[in-house]
Amino acid sequence: MTTIAEVAAEVREVAPDAPWRWLGAGWRDLLRAPQYSLGYGVLVVGGGGAIIYALWRSGLEAVIPVAFGAFAILGPMLALGTYELSRRLEAGETPGVYPPRLAGKRSITQIAYIGFTLMFAALVWFRVAIMLYALFTNGSYVPLPEFMSFALGTGAGLSMIAIGTAIGGVIAFSIYIVTVISIPMLMNEDSDSVTAIAAGIVALQRNPRAMLLWAWLIAVITIAGVATAFVGLAIAFPLLGHATWHAYRDLRGGRVSEPMADL
């Protein structure tokens, strides 16, 4: 079992431009198993699209931007399959559809703790967004076309966006610190969630330039994927998942563990 002190001693210092290398390694993984990587991306994005369609059909169009934020918060957990595929490729296995496999008997519980943290953060974001919406629209429902005009064309709407973006940014960066390497680490090492989160904090302390660049790249690539009507997100999602595995491997080093159990 890895302790926090051992994690602090083992987290590596990396070059400030290391995130570009992680992206390159993630892209190579995607090209080595395109049918599985892109299929996973289409499955996840398709599920998100179904939720957005349901909101639209229910007359809750104004909630759709909030759903985007919740998707971004839950993304690190949804990417479990891409981490596993990258691990199998690194171990020299044939690409395929694999269930996530764990290095320790308690790993599933520890990963679940991370998942509950992400769900709680998504609920907090949802409640904050709804409160801001109610506050700046005086509690009245605004259809999406009118909402866009309100949000981008009025002082109250711009204030709502500015405050919501600031709060969402704080939540998103907190989630980034919690998940930057914790989930791949819990899959590959017999550790606990607190220690895995501590590894991400130590990585940020030792590599502030690299880790801030990585956060910026994740945000830009995700936004670009959404801006292409989600078509690009089907590529961006598995790419970032593969790259996250390589970020973990670069920051932690060591070997790929022998899995003990399926998730």
C-alpha cells in the first residue's frame, strides 16, 4: 500500500511542455485502436446527446449549458475505458474491448469515492447555476432563443455569465486537481483515494507550469469539441483520456501493474 509520504517522494518533475508529449502519446494510442477509442467516444458523447435531447423535448433548453458543465465534471470518471485501453496497449496487449481491471482489492471502493466526489461537485454546480439563473431572471423561465439574447445582450445576462464562469472555473479547477492522475493511479496501484488525490496536488506543486498548461489544453480541446456540434468531442474525449493515462505514467513512473480483478 502506497502512503502519502511515498507518493510525495515519487512524483516526478517534468518539462514545462510535457503536456504536448502526453497529447502526442494519446493520439498514437487513438490511432493504434481507432475503432475502440472512437467507438468509446461516440458512445459517451451519444449518451450526453440523448440527455440534451431529453432536456430539449421537456422544454428545459436553458438547462442545457448547465448539463455541459456537469458532463465536463464527470468526464474523468467516464474516461475509465480509455485509461484501460492505454494501459493494455502499453503492456503490449492486442487492442480490444476490455473491462477496467484493478491493481488492488479495494481499488473499486476508492474509485467509487472519487466518483461520488465528482457527482457531488456536479450537483453543486447544478444548484449554483439554477440559483444564478433564478436570481438574474427574477425567477421567470426564459426559452432558449430569448435566453441567449438575454445572456449576451443585457447587463444582467453578462453579469450572470461572468459570475457563473468564475464559480464554474473554481469548481472545474478543483475537480482537475482531484482527478488529474487519481483515477489511473487507483487502477494501476494499490492505493487509496486520499493518497491518489495527494499525488495530483504534489504534481501541481512540483510542476506548476506543466500542470497549468495541461489544464488549459483540456479546457481548450473540450470547448473545441463542443463547438463542433459534439462531432469533435467524440475524438477529443478519447484523446484526452489516453493522454491522461500518459500524464499519470510520466508523473508517477514505475511499471504497469498486474491487474487483480475486473471493475
